[in-house]
Amino acid sequence: MRILITGASTFFSQPFIQGFGSRGIDVTAADSRWISVGKAARHTTRRIRLPVLSSDPAGYLRTLLDEVSRRTYDLVQPTFEESLLLGEYQHLFEPFTRLILPPFETMWQVHDKRSLYWLCQELRIPAPPTVMPRSPIGLEQQVADLRFPVLLKLPAANNCVGRSYCDNIAELTERFNAQFEHERRRGAAPPFIQQKIDGDLIYTLMLCHEGRKLGEVIYRPLRTYPERGGTSAHRESIEHSQIASLTERLAIATGWSGFLGTDFIIDRDDGTPNLIDCNPRPTPGIQLGCVAGIDWTGILLNLIEGRECKPVSARPNVRVRSTLLDLGWLLEGCRPQWNWPTRIYQRLSKYLKPDWSLDVRNELRSQGEWGCVAALTYQAAIGLFKTMVTRRALGQTILDDVNYDTVAAEALRKSIAAQALLTPVGALHSSARRLRKSA
């Protein structure tokens, strides 16, 4: 058996590679880097360098098509936002291999935060009050029913990119106008506005097949990066029956297949879990799920081999951290600010000695994956350098190569290359090679 793992530069690609490789399966790691976590994993048997997803989705798609048309793969498993690209063009892969993904329209419905809000209304899943202005004109009247503070968000961004808190209408107007113009120049969708809910974040990750939940981990972030409600750097698995019921409702209604991550915020006033975001892909919860008793790769193998899967939930009270995200949290707290030396000392102390115990402190080192540790260190150094030069957040620069850019994706749909890709199934093998040569 042979499996292709894309997005291998993400640190949570390694659990997939280890899970498949430890079963004697040939694993190919694919990403746009010469050196990456997945390519350094000891169970990786083949390595492919792809074009950069965010800037060249056509080249990314052509190279993958060429690979699966030349070599037999039983499964292509995406690990980050290439899931969206593969979901949109999965019909091109079907003659050669298998993808466990829902239809692209379903993926985009939950990925775009605006359509996710309307889906929540339809399914009676609580969500924060939301306003979607088409232009800055009449903004004050449009948000009259919201109470401040509010959040300004981008429809398809991740890692808090473009998100800002606004405490009054003047602040909101200024930031909305600037963000609106920036996105208009890019040819991207405008920002939207959402009521800020005061409460605690709860995240989930589930693996489904045709609307049936097969594995799920529900967890609370003990530490996030960015600190104000970003990705969990430290996390603890929990039980939450109400959220489990809501995610099951979402899975059934969408007929979901594959991985789906959700972000909830628990209203501190009434305890209502509000759904604020969905990620139609794996998330860092992969690692926690593995430690807490979910065999993700075992479930995937059962699916591709047609065996029955018994649903499983993660064991509660398991705590882990993601080294790279924790480093981002440390650096975020070391920015120049009032009482700088004291704050750096406090942040470093908490980094070295958290206020809670951890079942796994370094997921790669504990598995003897020293090559992965070195690769991750290299990736972090490159990301830090880019952050210093561009002044963008570390979370952005590290994920530059694996983000799905909606503007580039739209250009792909309209391009000659995209038209050439849409050929009859029988011609796909030769067209993939031809497109690769012409790139």
C-alpha cells in the first residue's frame, strides 16, 4: 500500500506519516520545501517538492496530478489548506487515487465564515450576531443592533489574519474602511463584523464518513497563539456533551467526509456554545487525539479498505503542547512594551514552567524524531527571519507555503491551465504530463 501526504511542512503531518509508516505502508511526503518536518520523518519513503500553494495553485495541482498518474497511491491525505484545492478538483484525481473529502461546495460553505453563519442559522447552531456590509456606506446604521466591542474578520482567513477588536464605532469605521480597500484591491471578499462574545474557547476535531462521526477530540486551549484567541499552543482534552451534539448535527447535515475542525466560544453569561469558525481539514488537534486514544490513521485505513469503523472519542484530561506554536507565544510576549524586562522574564518563566502538567511536552522529541526536530527548528528560524523583515505575524510567515489564497484560486479557475485540466478522464494521464512540461 502507498499513501501520499500533502502539506508535509506542517508539524502535525508527522502523526499521519508515523501512523501509516509504522504499519509498513510506503509514505510519500509532499510540500514546497527542500527541508520540512514531514520529509525528515523516519517513516517517509519518498519526498516530492511541489510549487507553493498560495502563489501557484495551478502548478501545485499539475505536479500532484502528474505524481498520482505515474505512481499508484491508495490515498492522498491533505493536512492543511490544500484540502480546499484538492476538494475543488478531486474529480481529476478520482481515476488514479482516493481522497476522503466532501464536495468542494460543502467545504467552502463551512470555510467561509459568512456562509457558515447562515448555515448555523439554518441548523439552529448558536453563533454570534453577525453583520456583512457590502460597502462602508451606512456602516453605523448596519451595526446598530450590535453592542461593542465587536470583531472585524476576513471571510476565509486563518490564524487570526485580518482580525481586529473594535471598542467603538469610530474605531470600527476606520479599520473597516482600511480593510475593505485592501481586500478590494486584492480582488478578495470584504470583511464582516461579528459580536464579541465574552467566554472561553473550546475546539474540536472530528473525522467523519458520509455524515457519520468516527473519531472526535474536544479540547480547551490552555495557551493560544496569538494570545487573544488564536490556535491552541497548549491544549487539554475534555468531555462536552452539548458541543458533541452540535458537531454531530453539523456532520449529519453536511454529509461530511474527512476531517473537520470547529471553534466554539462558551458565553460566560448563559453557557451557550457559539460556533465561530470551521476548518475543513486536519488541525493541531491531531496530535492531542493521538495521545488521547484516537487512531486517526487506523480509521482512514478502515475506510479505504472497506472495513467497519467503531466511533471513538478522545480520553479526557490529556494535556499536550505544540512546540512551534508555543515558541510563537513566547516571542509574541517579548515584543517591546511597557515594563519590558519584567514581562520577558514572566513570559519565559511560563514558557519553561507552565501552570499545568503536560502528558507530552515535545511531540517529536518524545518519538525519537530528531530529524523532525531539526527540520522544525529550521522552519521556525526561516519564519522568524521573514517576520522580522516583513513585520507579519510568525503564524503567517511559517504557513506562507501552505495557505489557500482565494485570489490565486480564482485566477486558477479562469486560467488557460485550468481549462486544459478540465479534459475527459481518459486524457488526464497525458494532459497532466503535458501541463507539467508547459509550466
